[in-house]
Amino acid sequence: MKIGVISDTHGYLDEQVFKYFKDCDEIWHAGDIGDLQVTDRLKEFKRLKCVFGNIDGTEARKEFKETIRFTCQGLVVMITHIGGKQYVYTPAIREDLKRNPPDIFVCGHSHILKVGYDKRFGFLYLNPGAAGIHGFHKVRTLLRFDIINKTPRNMEVIELGERAKPL
């Protein structure tokens, strides 16, 4: 199974996402959608797992949850928007991770791309960075990987180009 991971679109969906995620079976969006047209387009394109972020309004909060857990190819996945940095998780998330660690933990919010293995809790940490044009990041990024025999493989960082400068 091939997974595409995106976050912090802030209402902007680069057309390149459709090219890079064309072979994906699912897309995981880690919040700060910004405009439900983004998730509507992604849902028309592929199966979507999504959470709302801190900038998302009432409509997004009605449609999506703050945190989700699900099983994908035998792996437990947890997605939330504000999860903290690897090893420095937000207090509420840290307690949940300690009590019931997933196999893969996905978060956004920081606009900083990070992939790592948390040895303390025993899970793969994924933050795809930011795919939108708002924020302090310099390059817009995505992640793409395969799950083969219950193991994440072939992790790819995809650069969409520089973040547009504000007018």
C-alpha cells in the first residue's frame, strides 16, 4: 500500500500533489486544512484520512476530528495536528502515546519536515512539513511511502518548490 502524507495546506492545494500522489492508495492530512475545498478535492482523488488543525473553523471541526487512530495494513496509525516535536510531545498527546503507542505517529503544525524513529515509545514519527504557501517555511513538502509486510518502506521527501512570498 502506498501512502501520501500532507499537512498545513492553509487553503492552498498545489496541483503537483495530484502527480506525486497518483499512485497512492490513501492520503493522510495532518491538519490546518484552511479551506474544505482542499479536502473535497483530495477525497475525490483518493481515500483520505484527515484531522483538523488550529486554524480550521467550525465546518472542518464538524467534518474531521482533532485526533484519529486507525489500522492500516496491520499498523496502528495516530494522526493529530499539534503533537509536538519528536521526543518533546504536547502533554495530552504524550500521555496518550505513553499509554497506547501507535506504530506510526503523524502530526503537523510546526511546518518543519521531520521523519524519525522514537525509540522511547517505539513508533515512527512523521511530520510532512507544510504544503501550503502561508507560514515561515521556505520549501513546501510532502511525504510518500509504502507499507509492505507491516513495515513502512521507501520513505520519500517530496519538495513542491519554494513557498510563495506574501504580496
